[in-house]
Amino acid sequence: MNRTIVGIDVGTTKICTLVADVHESGRVNILGVGLTPSKGLDKGVVVNIDEAVSAISTSVEKAERLSGYRIGTAYVGVAGRHISSLNSRGVVAISRPDHEITRTDVGRAVEAAQAIAIPTQREVIHVIPRAYIVDGHEGIRDPVGMAGYRLEVETHIVTGEVMAIQNLIKSVQRAGVEIDDLVLQPLASGEAVLTPEDKDRGVVLVDIGGGTTDIAIFIQGGIWHTVVLPVGGNHFTNDLVYILHTPHNTAEYLKLKYGSAIAVPPENEEEDLIDADTFSPGERQQVSRYLLNQILQARAEQIIELVAAEIRRSGYEGLLPAGVVLTGGTSQLPGLEDLAREMLGMPVRIGAPADLSGLAEAIDSPPYATSVGLVRWGLRHGLTAVSQGGRDGSGWRHVYDRFKMWMREFLP
């Protein structure tokens, strides 16, 4: 059976709306794509609601025209510098006389894990069960039906600032779309570019977007660590603007046309020079391609160093034999994969959405990993898992409904 699912990636540089028929096997048939430059966002956070609403509305309308489908609800990606995460454990006693573990017991354990102090200005986006422990036996993925006296659950809890989340919700709703669920962007990207084997072995997903770099560590099939770094592809372009004294559009063109994350000294200095605009109208300058790539390499090294530091901070650096998967628009910078492999000392590859049909040629590249992942997320977690409530978005995050959603995933 096919389902029509909509995903909206509200990013710093672009807003992408996908309408897709998704088969139970996971194959995605793209019916419509609405792509528009992002406005009103900075590092993944809405800073101007009117501009954000206008951009989202334009993206949605394009997808509707192309697909012939009227968009009413969608899965929406959330990221930004306000995102943080932590791991928590919940413990409950098994109440049945025969000590058989039920879904109710699992729900109680997850509730217990969420009983932690969270500042009033933050709210929970995801409570994700990682693994279960029954009477001290670890690594259990489905405890339902097992016998035991004590059930523990390890969860990964993702939180965000209340105002940042509410502004995103308002922007999408004012564009005429209700929210099926808010999904952390690296989780969505992981749905699109990681295999179950990657997640089982241990892998780091690094989604380098325009304004942020999203990191997610998957081990034993579950999510163990997430973080959003406030640096991305726009910083490469801004570096070129400041150092080469060239307009932003020209800097972006130079980055895409001649850029590389590894600077190689030229054999011929004359062939190394590139004509470029200056800030003075009508004036041109010659820019060294070697200097251009030195600037890009410096920024690339900084991002990779931040990724390495985050892997070390997580404490899981020895549990990642599948290495690192780079995705997002900036992952396409030539040389970045090789540079990351050299600096991190682990396997590195570029991840792009696969197993697509329909308008697949438009989105089968790393910049669209989040958009495709949102659609796949909708298939795996159900279209009605989260209550929507009123227009103010107050009902979208009902805790019990989220427990049901995660039980769908971990307790088939």
C-alpha cells in the first residue's frame, strides 16, 4: 500500500517541499518538488516570521502545482543552534503477577526516563528509546513478552528552545500547513542516507548545511548522540567575501566553480589567476585559485576539527567502525571527503538519497537528504502518530502520542 507523505526542510539557504508516494518497502516515488531560497532564517532559526512564511508558502505552492496534490499536513525538519540532547535512563518494576512485560510497562519506563529537570525555556522534541535492560541483561531491543522483575530503558532526549520551536510552528502553519511531526534534521537525514547496517555497526552522520552542521551518532541501531554546530557552508562563502573583497554572489560562484577543500600549489602562476568582480561597480580583479582554496581548506579543517571534538566528547569514538557519512550541500565541496578521511583517521564517504523514482533526478544528491528523510520518517512512524491540537500548535507534542510513535518503531 502506498501513502502520500509531505516533508518540508526549512533550512538556512533553501526551503524544499517534497510530495511523495511511499511504498511500505521504503521506495519513494517523488510526485512534486518545491524549491525556493530561504528567507527569514539564520543558522536554522526563524528570525523574521513574515519572510519565513512567504518563503515556505512559495515552496509549498510549487510542490502543489507540480504534484497536483493539495498539501494539508507535513513532516517538518528542525535544527539550529538552540538544539541540545542528553541521555537518560528510566526504571520500573513489572506489575503483572506472571511478570510478563507489556507495552504499558515500556511506556511507563519511557515516562520515567523523561522525569528529568528541563529548564522552563526548553521543551522536548524527541524521546527516543535506544535499548532496554531486563533484570540486568543489556542490549534488548524488544522486551514485550519477555519475563522479568525490573525493566530499564535507555533513551536519547532531544530538546530545543520553546520560542525557536514555536516560531517555526507558526511560520509553517501561517503558510497553510499543519505539522504531522517536528523531526530533528540529522535524524531525518539519517533515514535517507544510512543503511540499517551502518546504524548497527556504529556511524557518525555529518550533515553540513548552509548555516549549521548537524551531527548524529548511531550505534546498535539507535541514536546515541546528537548536536548542532552553528557553522556551515555560508561560512565558507563569507570567508571569501572578507578575504578576497568580492561580493557575496561572486564568492559563492567562485566556491562552486573553482573551490576545493584541499589547496594544491599551482604549477603555473598565470593559469592560477581567476577574474572576479570587486565591490566597486565595473571593476575587476584577479584572484589566486590557490589562495581561494587555502581559505576554503582552513574553514573545512575547522569544521572537521569540531566534528572530531564532538566525537571525542560523546565518548563513543571507539564504537564507530562504519566511520563518517557526510551529507548536505557543503559535502559536495571537492576534496572534503579526502580531507575528512585524513584528519579523522576513519572511513569517510558521501551520502545521498537512494531508492527513489519519479522526479528522482531533481533530488538524488546530498543537499536533499533531509527532505527525503522526512518523507521516509513519515512512513516509518505513521501519519497519525502525533496529535495536532489547535492552530497554536499546543497539541502537536502530546507525550503519550510520542510514546506510541516510538513504540511503532522499536516494538513492531
